[in-house]
Amino acid sequence: MPHSTDFITSIPSLLAYFKTKGIDHTKTHITGIMEHPFPLLIPTYYANLIDWYDPHDPLRKMVLTDNLEKVELPHELDDPIGDVAHSPTPGIVHRHSDRCLLMLTNACAVHCRFCFRKNILDKNAADLGKALSYIRSHTEIWEVIFSGGDPFMLTNHTLQKVVTTLRSMPHVKMIRFHTRTPAVNPQQVTPDLLSILKQSSPCSVVLHVNHPKEVTNEFIESVKNMQQAGVMLLSQTVLLKGVNDDAKILEELFKKLVECGVKPYYLHHLDLTKGTNHFRTSIAKGKEIMQQLRANVSGLCIPEYVIDSPEGYGKIPVFWFNHTSEHTYEATTLDGKKIIIQSNTLTK
Ligand code: SF4
């Protein structure tokens, strides 16, 4: 586990970091930025990638608290993707028959200011015994997806124990980890963690990466190490206003990922989490970006553009939605369920 000194956890500790780096805080435009109930958490490694004199630095936007987070719109939600309604026991979310989420930690290596679970992260406390019994008794579960929080924040002891238990269940064929750690603090991908990933085989790791500046030499090194451990590597990216809502930026990101052997898997339309409207792009803009990518970039670099429905149906391709009236998008699922999304809830 990393040392607490490897992280910036408050505005005073950010100021202390500036001091050690010789950064003149009076030129960083952070005056007046308030602490937030979802506290600041920035790995020092990630802080070193930020140009702190540029208030529009995309990495800074993703991690520095913003007073706009206090602006909560009536249609924004604490549980924007309907986790709670699909949780049969603490720590499990089971929406689709052949796979379930296993959420064993609330901890992350970074606090993303747009986090879809930021208002319920501390309510995710799992009962490990009950969660594993649930998976054992549901033999239709083919894949277990470690989510969170960030599963790479679990102690190696816990991770090892859980992986060993899952591997004793013949119906669980695949193990998947969703993590942002390699993009924000790649040195946490240690030899011990790699050895657990190897024992999890066959397994996949879905890397949460949002900007080409996150694809550093250290990130690429951690990717290579995971590949050598036999891991299938995919990525997911959140579409964020002022960070990556631009076809050129996403082209650069997706090409860099493919060049190091990571297949772009999902581009997420931002969920309706409370206090995140300043990050939200419109569906129309997202579709336009995807059309530009499709026209100009190899299909290897094209992820699926999806939206998680607030009812908890799961990920739905955005191109399934038709714009049915000025404010309404509608899609019909395979089982005939109509999903209606008010477009004014998805645009600023
Ligand atoms: S890493 Fe994921 S769960 Fe953690 S704060 Fe970021 S978006 Fe939320």
C-alpha cells in the first residue's frame, strides 16, 4: 500500500505540495476553492502531471474541487445508475444474469470530481462472506467484476483470498477488474498485485483513462507488466466537458491506448450524479464526436458510446436512442422496455 505522504488530501496539503515543488500558489488560481464533503484526493504522481499555472489543465479539472460541485440540479441523483435497486446483498450489484459487480472497497487512488458513485461510495460496505455466498449460489454468474471504489486499493491479502475463493467456483469463468489506479498512480501495480492478476487468469482489467496526458511512460510500463501477467486489457473513458469533449483529443487518447495494446471498450456519457453538471456534454455533441472518430480513425480505436440508465437497466448504446421531441430521447430494449431520457437533463 502507498504511504499517505504520496497523496494530497486537502487544500492545505496542496499548498504544502506547491511549496515543495517551488510553485507560486498566487499564480495557480486556486484562491476561493472550498473543501467538499467528497474530499480532495490526488496522488503526488498525478499532481506532477498537471500544469498548475493553467486553470484549464484537463487533469487538474478532473481532480481539483470546484465550487460548481455545490450546484445540484433537481434531476441529478445520488445513485445515478440504479445500483441500490439491483443490490441483493451489500457489495453485490446483479443487473444482468451472467455477470455481477463485486464491490469490496470504498477506497480509490484518486477522487474524480465527476465520480458516479461519489455520494454512495461510503455506503458500499460489503459483507464479504454474504457476497461470496451469493455468487456461489448463483450458478448463472459467468463473470465477476471487481468494482468499487477501486479494487487495486484492496490489500493483497484480501484480493488473494477473494480470487482464490472465486476460482474455487466452477461456474465463475471470468474475473474482471475495473480500475483507475494505473492511470493515476501506476507504481501501485506492484509485483505482488501482478502475481494475483496472474492467478486470476483468465481475467481482464478495464483501465479508466480519460486524457492522453494520462498515458505516460509509467502507465505504459504498468500496462506491459499486466500484459506479461496474461491480462486482457481494455479501457473506459468518461466524456467530460472541458477535458476530452473533442474528437482530436479522444483520437489521440484511443490511438495511444491501442499502440500499447489496450482496446478502447466504453466511452461513457456522464451519469446524472449530483453536482456534476459542469462536466456534462449533450448527447448531440457526444454523437457528433463519435461520428468524427468513425470517419477518421481505425475501428480498433473506436469504443462503444454508452449511457447508464438511471433506472439501473445498465449500459445502453447511445445510438439506440432516437431524438423523439425537443427534450426527449427514447430507446427500446430487446425485451421491449422503453427507456426515456429527457435531453434537458443531459445538456447544460
Ligand atoms: S476511480 Fe472511479 S470510483 Fe473512484 S472516484 Fe474515480 S470514478 Fe469514482
